[in-house]
Amino acid sequence: MLGIKAVARLWLIAAFAIVGGIAAAPNRVAAERQKPLPVACSQLPAKLLGGNIKYANAQIVPANTSPGPQFNNFTGTAPSSAKVPVAYCLVVLSYSSTPASDPTPQNITIYVGLPLNSMDGGTTGATVNPPLNFTTVEGNWNGRTEGEGGGGCTGNTNVNATGAVANGFVGSGTDGGHGNPTDDPTNTCDQGVLSLGHLNKQYIADWVYNGPQQEILWSKKVANLYYGRAPLYNYWNGCSTGGHQGYALAQTLAGELDGILASAPAMYWTRFQTAQMWGQIAMFDIAQEVIPAGKLAAVQNAAIAACDKNDDVQDGIIDDPRTCTFNAKANVCGQPGAPAAPNCLTPTEANAVNVMWDGPRNDSGERIWFPIDRGTDFTFWDGNVPFGLAPVQFGWDLENPAYYNAGSFPGSYPGFWGNVALNSTTQPPGAVTTYAAVAQAGSNNVADLTDTFDDLDAFKASGAKMITFVGANDGLIMPRGVINYYRVMAERYAERDRLFAAISADAFDHNPSDRYRGIQKFYRLFHVPGVSHCGLGILNHGSLGPWPQNGADFNAVVNWVEKDIAPNQVIGTGNTAAPAFIPGSPTTLTRPLCPYPQTAVYNGSGNVNDAANWQCGGDLERNIPVGTPLSGPPGQRVACYDVLARYKHEVKGPLDFEGSGVDPAICHADGLPRP
């Protein structure tokens, strides 16, 4: 059976023949002679309907108004009612390549927002999108497309979600194939399991791959029709699920996008969603309770205070939370420095918190996936019910919708997930399996379909660029996941092969540019300290670290693609007005964000909240945890604590150094290499 990537590429070849006759383009002279003219928005449906497009509608949406209703035969998700400050042409398409008799038919809705062309009143030659200051090439269009990603288990129905249309881009979105809202009204991905033992693979593949692919291909075709010319550049902009989709597109649709901003990517979907249940199980199995939110906030802030100066700067931010080894037992009631009741911990609660910070492990003590880091909000683990998508993922892993029952504390707590124990030695009454067994089942049953961890060979060869920003204290998507991927890809594209180096692995690894020079030519990861998910602040700390604001992250992608200016730093801005940045706050801080493995280094003088007093440098990969780690021998680099058990062998598999991009020779205790 062909893998997802192979199928996607074979499908793409066929798609080229459908979308605009790309494979059979006429020669340049003939093209000039037959150059198409722009068409009115109202003319687009007749040109688009047919084949796999089962529904097409287009309307001019006046500035600052919501779109009008769709036709009665529309069976998809309605476009967003969000208002755009400029008039635009909105196209809504329904795509399906499956037979009508298919028991799980495709129904992918695609939304395309087009700045008005000259036929509909747009002004060619105007200047749009400061600070980039593009000149419009046809009507109000700047000549570029910007695909926009979704969030959670949903797509994106808002063509101006990132300000695309307002800035002169063709903006697009998709519902990811979740076409009929009555199938999954709360967007929890319940439809991922049809019945016991049967995954809805069409539904999952449409959400991960097919929906975003069709969004990109059809937005480009619609732009070509409406403006009478092909786009100059094509971009993707997404965070969380949108970042996940960005990686899926980079791996399967190379050549169709010039630049991708894919931040906080949910790229190892099955593995991190499964891991989101680890905290709930730890609290239930060890502490037999949901630990009160006040206690978790107190121990979180104690960790920030204890580890703030690991980078030699006291600023309320742990630069690299992987270096923090604060032990929750310090917050046990009666310990020196512990908070007063009711926010101090019992010994069993402290044990549970330490297990949460250590993360998922199997009976052999090997790491299965990554934890939430110290200083990170427990927001999605301290509720009376688990985070909504996590028990649903257990249902996907085991192909059993019974696990969707999350339960509520204290009455029906735990839900069906109470059948899952942390490990074979921590067994609550009624447990029938272990976390490691669920994780392994997920890896074998669905992860190859959901997890976008393939290589970037074709993307690299296409000349495209990709940038990712990830908050170091992301409590929804553990940031060590994308760091793991980046490390693996860095090894793949390293310019210097250590097999030919006549020096030790330590010496080879001395300069971070040696290992990361190859990957940084086309793909850069920015590790953002003191920030949670997609630019949110750390809620329980009331702070927001430096995150790129006002489109600085997307502009960095554009400048890299169009001006060949590789981003050696991007200025981030934050303040204490969590949960989001508030312009003009008197507590604003600025700081350079640096391509991994570099980080911002304070120059030793001046205001620590001023970016002018920081510069990029150092090597996060060479950091060593401060103090005694909960698991593993002390004194190793942070990467050595993140080596995972072999994929699909989570229960008893060996550590997979290659799959984690880590040279075992640098992971040693007492000077002896680990096997």
C-alpha cells in the first residue's frame, strides 16, 4: 500500500491536469496572444462548476459587511460572518472526488476571498500592505495568495483571518472536509471513528491533507480566472492546526507554495494529543483527584521563580524550560518556602505534578512523548474534565468511540479513559490497559495518517522557504515535538558529514552552524521563551514573552522568499497584559527571536526589556539542565533527555537516537557513551 506522501504526489500529478491545464501550458508567444482578461465576480461560478466541484457560488461582499447566504443546495459549512474592511469577491466551492454512493463521501468546502479586480471596481497600481508596500497588479490585488490554516479539529472559514484580503492578498480557507455541521456540531472530530474498530479514514485524510491541498490549488485557479493572470507568489499562514496543515503541504504539495509560516504546529497530532491525557491520568492514578487549579498555579510560578536565572538574567522568563529541574516536592505543605494552605501540595499531589513534568514513559522508564515544561500553564490539565480533543484521540487510537466519554469531576469522573493506567505498576481499579499500550495502538492505527513528520526533500528542491515560531511554554502542543523534528531534519540536510570528520562528535558539534547550516538555508525554527500557544501569554503568571506582532513573522517569510533576506532574527514584543498583547501597554518588552539553536543573549547592561541590549548567540542544544533531573543521569545535554522509544514500539521498544536526531556519543554519564 502506498504511503500518504506517495499517494499525495501521485494525486498531485493528476490534479495538475485538472487545475488549469498546468502540464500542457502553451508556449510563451501563444500565451501572450491568448492572454485572458479579468472576469467579473458574478461570472466565476459558471467557469468553476463541474467535475469535482459540485457547488460554486460567488458574491461581492461590501466593506464592513458579512457575506450573504448560500444557495439552498449548499451542504457545507457556511463562510465566516466576519466583516472585512474592504470590499471583496467571495467564492465558495464544494469539492468531492468520491462517488456519490461512497459511504463516507468527501464534502470539502473551499473559501476564496479576492480583492476586487478592475472589472469590479478595483484600482491597479495602488500601494497596499504596509510595511511591505506592494503595488497592486490587477485591481486591488497585490499579485499574491495567502492560504490560511485552521485551529483545533476544525478548518478555517474566514478568508481574512490573518488580514489577507484587507492587505491585497487572495485569502483562502477550508473546512477540512467537515462539510456537514450536523455530523460533528462541536468540532471535536467525533466522526473520526465510524464504529468500533473502524476509523473514518476519508474524514481524517481530508482534514489533514486533502482539504488544505484543494484550498491551495483552487485558490490559485480562481485567482487566475478572476484577474486574468497567475499569482506572482503563493504563501501559507497558519498556527496550531494551521501549522500542522503547513507541514502537510510542505511535505506533499512541493512546488505549489513559495513560502510557509507554520507556527506551533500540531504536526505529531496523534502522539501529542494522546499525551494530553497523561496529566489527567497522573492526577487520577497518583493523587486520586483533580488537583485544584490554585495549587497548580502556585507550583508553576514557583518553578518560574526557581529557574528564571538559569540564563543569568532575572526577567520572569525561563529562556529554556528544558534546563529547569525544579521539584514539586518543594511546594509540599510545611517545606521551607512552600506556599501557605490552600495552595501548598500534599506529598501525593507533588508526586503527580512531578510525573506530569516528566511526561509519558513506559514500564521500562523510556520516554514515549514529551511533557509540558516547568513554567507552563496546566490550563488544559487542571479542569474537571480533560481537554476535549484528548479523550477523542484515545478513541481514535483504539478505534473505540466509547473513549469519547470524558466524564466530569467528581460525579462521573473519570470517563471511559479511567480504563487506562499510567503503567503496569500504577493500576487503578478497573484498568484494562496502560498509557504506553494506547500510545502504541495510536501509532499503529492512525498516526501515519495524522502525523506530518515526513521529510522536506521535494520542498527544499522547489526553492521554497518555511518559518516556524513555537512558544517555549506551549501547554497545548508540547514544543519539544517540533524541536525533535527540526533536529532530525537538520541531521538529514547537514552539510558536513561527521563520518568524514577526523574529530570527535563533541568537536564536530561545537559550532551550531555546522549542524544547522543546511536546514537553515530553507527552513528556520524560532524558539520563543515565555510564550504559550500561538502567541498567548502565560496565564497563571500574568505575562507574555516576546512574540512577533503585527505580521512580523509573516513578513519575514515574504522577505526571505522575494528578497532573499534570510531572517537572522525577528523582533518579538510582549507585556504583562496576558492573555494577549495589548499595544501601548506601559510594560512592553522587546527582544530578538533567534533561529534555533541560537537564543537571545543579554549583553550585560541596560534595560533587560529592550531588544537593543540583546543579541542572538549561544546554542540551546548544548544546554545542560540545572540541578538533578527527575529521570536519567545528570549532566547530559537537554536533547539527551528527549530521546524517544522507537515509533510503533512504545511499550517495549529501544530508545531511537536516530529518530530523535541525537548522536548517542554525546549522551553520556561519567564520560561513557550510552548505547
